[in-house]
Amino acid sequence: MPEPRAGLRSGHIPGSRNVPFTTLLQPDGTLKPKAELAKIFAAAGVDPAKPVVASCGSGVTAGVVAFALAMLGYPNAAVYDGSWTEWGGDQNLPIETGPAR
């Protein structure tokens, strides 16, 4: 999708996977059951047994992703607080477009 914020490139950090924080939540805003969370991460190609760095557009909602991983027993997920705002704005950093590889 085109990047709506001026000065940022469209794309994603190489090697990243897409797990929108909203997919982890129930309608009342609480986290989905652990079994569902595990399925969501697995379907996105995330192996929480490996190092995980959660990011988003600005570094805020990535905390929900890291929290969901902690609830699954993986408390070491990092949050890249600069997220896409920092990465996408730095012309020296690589990006990918299209589906994650």
C-alpha cells in the first residue's frame, strides 16, 4: 500500500512478517486465547522461539505484539520503538516490497 506519511518510503523491513495488533485482540479489546494467538503467529511465519523484534508505524502498537508473545511464554521479544517512521525515513536502510520472504 502507498505510505500515507510524507517522507517515508512504502515497503517493510527485510525479513519482517505482518501481524497487525488488531488480529490479536477480541472485540472487547482483550487478548485472544493463547491457542488462537499461537495460530496467528504461526500463520504469519513467526517462530517465537527465535529472536523477535516487534515494530509498527511509530513503535506504540508493537507493544501489543510483544505482550502477546510474552503471554505465550516468550518474554524476550524486543520492541523497535523507532519502527517504520525511523526505518522508512532513512534512505540508507534497505526495504522490501511485496510479501515477506
